[in-house]
Amino acid sequence: MKMDKYRVLVINPGSTSTKIAVFEDEEPLFKESLQHSVEELAPYGGVIAQYDFRKEAILKALKARNFDLKTLSAIAGRGGVVKPIESGVYHVNDALVADLKTGYNGGMHASNLGGLLARDLGDELGIPSFIADPVSVDEMEPLARITGLPEITRTSVFHALNQKAMARKVATEQLGKKYEEINLIVVHLGGGVSVGAHKRGRAIDVNNATDGDGPFSPERCGTLPLGPYRRMVFKINDEKQIYKKLVGGGGLVAHLGTNDAREVERRINAGDEKAHLYYEAMAYQIAKEIAGMASVLKGDVDGIVITGGMARSKILVNWIRERVDWIAEFFLMPGEFEVEALAWGALRVLRGEEQSKEY
């Protein structure tokens, strides 16, 4: 049924928080980040075991605001680790619930709870529940998957929700076109860095921001030369220890002991040459990845979109820009817009602008 205004509840669970928001059309009525201490989460054996705790926290927060759940049109939850799927807004069906509960291929993250909470609350209220553009969005072309070993293929894991949302926003608001009509290189600068080549609405190539290729980031190592890496692996001989060095303990953490770009900038401004060197090296690698994605698009690039929390760093962005601004116009969209992107996706479906997909 067509309505004058739609209200969407957004649920975005993180490792130690649950972000919620209610949007009336594009206007946020409120946003809130519910913090969960280590002590509060300690009694639960894993992510799924936190379900009732997180649901109670959400309902308590909404009650404190005297918000009437019956005024909602839909609920959008953050999608977690699921099987590779194409971009879009997905109705939370039984198959999706099953994979969110187990984690596809054993993968599990707090965001898996987003779709589960949306489905449960949506069913209770008799309204639709959705996820949109989870990290496992996979639109890579066959050429982009191939490596030098048949046993190993490149896979797509990236900041799909924010990349896609900012690509659409730049296309319509800055370039006056549909996302599906243009080519963009989108760069998410966060704890991990992902650089995607978006061709006519599809991310046809992107570095894996979690599992190890592309530029190093505040806490991830990025692509490594295989010879020294091989020798390190045999020397350490502990898979968990290796993974911790690569994801969480790599990048700026390994070189400078911090994953906080603001702290690195403070050191640079105070004359710390080491901080300057490694921060510029990160910018250098990001610029190389952007240039590589320009070749994927055969030089036909309508814009370079820079987003994520580190897009607020003028030093970093300027270092990147001076190496690649010859490729295309720069569009700076600092911050993370995951909550907004989930609401926008649900609204497109509710308005009939986009058809929800089945998992």
C-alpha cells in the first residue's frame, strides 16, 4: 500500500555496540548507539548467544523514547557473513536466517544479528524486514578472480554497504546520473581499506579488505611479498598468531603502535619522521590501488569517491589526491553512512523504486 511517509527502524550491531535509528523517509527521527561493555557480553558464549540481550537493549531504548513500534513500515538490519550475493536489498527469508545463525563457511560477526533481529521484530509487528549490501556482496568479473595458482582465487569482501551508498549519492547528487549509468572508483578508508571499481552499477573488482590484499591500513597488513611472508609463517607456525598479525596487528598498528589516524597526524605535526613515513606509505599504496582500478575500467572513470572515517584526514587525502587526480574528479564523502544506507535501501523497496531480492 502506497503511503505518504514511511518509517524505518535500522539495527546495526557491532562488536561492542548496537546502533539503532528511526527514519521517517530520509529524515532521521533519532539515532542512538547502545554500548555493551566487555563485562556485559562476557557471560555469552558467542555472537548468537547475545541475541536476547541485544533485543532487550533495543526495546528498552525505544521504550525510553516512548516510541510506538506500531508506526513502523519496515525494519532494516545490517547483513552479516553470508554467501556471496549480488548487491541489493534482501528480504530476510528462512534461508537467510539459517546462514546468519551459522555464519557462511563458519564466518561470524556481530552484524549477523542485524538480520535476525530485524526478522524477529518485523514478524512480531507484521511488517517486512530487510538487509542490504552485506560485506559478502560479490559482483567480481571472472578475470578479477584469477591468481597464479588454481587452488587460490580472489574473493570479494569489502565495505559494500557504504561504498554502494556513496556511489549512488555521488551519481545522483553530484553527476546528475544514475549509478547504473557511470563508472566510479570508490575508496573506503577505515580500519580496513577497500578500493572498488564500480562499472555501471556493479563492483567488478575490489581488494579483499579483510583477508589480505590491497593497500595496508591502520590495522591490516595488505598485500605482502610472498618470500618473506612464507618464511615468517614457517617460523611462527601458529595460524591464529599469524592471522592476528595480518588482521588487527598489521599496518599502522605494526609500524607505529596505533590504529588511530588522528594520533598519527599529531605525531607528524610534532615532527615525528617515522610517523610521516608510514602514513605517507599508506597513502602511496592506496593511490597505487586506485590507479590499478582505473586500468580495470580502461581509463573510463567518471569520478573517484573517497569515504570512510579516515576521509576526514586532510593530510592523507591530499597525499592520495596528488598522485591520482589526473584520473578523474574527486568526490569527498567523509564518514560512515551504514545506518543511513540501510534506511535508504528499505525506502527504495517500500516506494517501489527497487524490487527486494530473495536470498
